[in-house]
Amino acid sequence: MKIGIIVIGDELLIGQVTDTNSGDIARMIAPAGWQIGEVRTVHDDAEAIRRVIGEMMGLYDVVLSTGGLGPTKDDITKATLQGIFGGEMYEDAGVLAHVEEVFRKRGLKMNSLTRGQAMVPDSCIVIPNALGTAPVMWFEREGKVLVAMPGVPFETRHAFANEVLPRLLDRFADRSVLGHRTLVVVDITESDLAERLSEWEDGLQPELHLAYLPQAGYIRLRIDCAGVDNESVDRALDEAVQWLTDNLGSHILADEDLTPQQLLMRTLQEHGLSFGSAESCTGGNIAHRMTMLPGVSEVFMGGVVAYSNEVKMQVLGVDKDVLAENGAVSEPVALQMAQGAQRVLGVDCAVATSGIAGPGGGSEDKPVGMVCMAFATPEGALTRTFRFPGNRARIIDRATTVALIEMVKAVMEFVK
């Protein structure tokens, strides 16, 4: 089944806010074999909302709307929905009690606008919004469903996952099964990968589909399979993954849908190794990525942001003569930074980065985007130099991702 999504709000159309709700919903409905047919973004305008709802409900059995349910005058979605589906406004006692409790916990005083959140059309089914004050509203007409949800992303994610999706699955239950496998592929371009898999992909059974999902520094290769039962779907996916593993070899870094930092954390945990970072051009971004992972303290001990040459020398022990001879952006300096991180942080493995993120500071020999890295393990260290395109933010982001991937590869080589 395909679902239509309507994203409501002037702030989205002028670029003040980015829609993340649609992506979250897409990921949550995928295991049921459902997909988003299209996403439409509209102004806070009653006529525009009415028009788009009419069009979308003509195309899809389920339409989801996000936004426009706040207490201010520009939030007109609720009144517009009443006009479409009819009914009278009434004060829902359950919603009112919830709003009062939210305000009590926050130490805030309610006013008439916030009390108005409890006013809902009697033509809808009210669904709890545990994390906010705007209730979710479920409308039905001629066998089709429209669910209006708040636009605040964490409220939408929670309400959809815990309240809306279970009701939709029950309401539109079918017998189809959709399975996925995702491989993390490295050291090959998307076009080279597609060319390499072209003949095999052309021969895939109709129930199988291959999707190329390129990221900065790697490719997520997702295989989808639709079937009538879990056993047949799992068997088809297992066979596809086995063929890809046999034919792509070392290009496959992982057979799970993991980010580079998740994969590094898991690899270190499996082998009882500790890890730290020494960062110059990436400015602590490697440490940031790692510390966003729950439980990472088991393997990640810390990081040093050695931006200046003085910190490189005084904290990490980089030799001043090595700096003078090679410059800060060089493999010999990156190597001493990684070895210094091992020593200072007391870790088994360490990564170091030193580069030119721009927009200035580059030269013919060392252009903007050049990043030198080192990867230290208990058995020794290796160094590599990369050149990344883009602006400062993109270079830092890409360098961080590649550093994590290369560290995974270095650890895997060490534990062979």
C-alpha cells in the first residue's frame, strides 16, 4: 500500500524548517511493505489545504498530515479539517486533562489558547499525543483515512510509532511480507558498483529489488524482497546476500545497516579493544560521532583536539623537527599524533587527522581538501592521504566518515 503525506506550514516553504517527518514515517512503514507515494507541502492556507487533501484522498487509502495544529492563529489545520469532514467542535476532557498535566509539570500557566488545544471536531477519533499538547486526529470517509499529526518531529515520531501505525496496520491488514537486507560497501564508486552488478541485477526475480543508497565515503546497498511468507522472503534475501558477498568480496565492510561509527564500536567491542582520537582538521567530529552512541564508553576512552602545532607537540608529543620538516598536514605528523593518542589516552587503537578544510590555507602541494590520516593498532600503524571535494563543512564531514571506515578496516586487519 502507498501512503500520501501532506506537510503543512509556511516555515517549510520559506526554508526556515526542514521536513524530517516524512523520512521518519517512511522508515517506520517499510517493514509492513508500505511506501510513501508522494509528499506535498502546503502553506498555512485553508483553501490550499482543502485542495491538497481532496487530491491526495482521491489517490491514496491513507493520507497523513503533519503540522498546523498549534495554538496560534496561523495554525488553521484543525478548523480546516472540521470544514472538510463536518461535525461540531467540543472540548475533549481527556485532552484537556493531558494539557493541564503537561503545563503543571513544566511549571507554566495555561491560557485560553492552550486550553483551546482540547477543542476537537466530533467527526474525528482523538488519539493521544503523549509528548505534546496537540492531539492526533483520525478521520474516515468512504473507507479512506486521514490522520492529522503535529509537526514537531519528536512528537510525530512517538505518536506515529506508538499510536497511529498500530491502528493503521490493524485497519489495513494484508498478507504481504516485505523483507530487507542492507550491505555497507566501500572503495568503489556507485557507477562502478552498478556496472559490476548490472547483469545480475537484470536477472533478479520480480519480487527482488536492489537500491543504491550512496553516502559520503560509502554506499548502502539495500535488497528488498516482497512475498507471501517470512520463510520464502528470508530465503530469497539470504541467497541474494550470499551472491553479493561472494562477488564483491572486500568491498563489503558490513552485512548490516550500520553507520561507520556503529560498525567501529561493534568491532572494538567484539575484540575487547579500546579506542581514542587525535583530531586537527576534523575538530572533534570523530569523538562527537562516537559519543552519540549509547554504551560507547565501553570502548571509546576520549579524544584530543590538537588544532595548533603547540598542542600537537605538548600534548601528543609530536616532534618539532618532524613538524618543521613535513608541515602539520603530513603523514609523519598524523602518525605521531595517533601514536601520541595511544600513549596519552592509554588506548589500544587510535585515529588521527590533519588536513586543510578551507576555504583558505591551501597550496599547490597541499590543496584545500587534503587530509592526512593515521590508524594505530597494537601491532603498528598505517597512514593515508585523501583529497575531498566541497566546502569546509563537507570536507570535515567526509573526512570524519572516511577516518571511521579506515579505522574499522585497520582493526579488522589487526584481529585477523
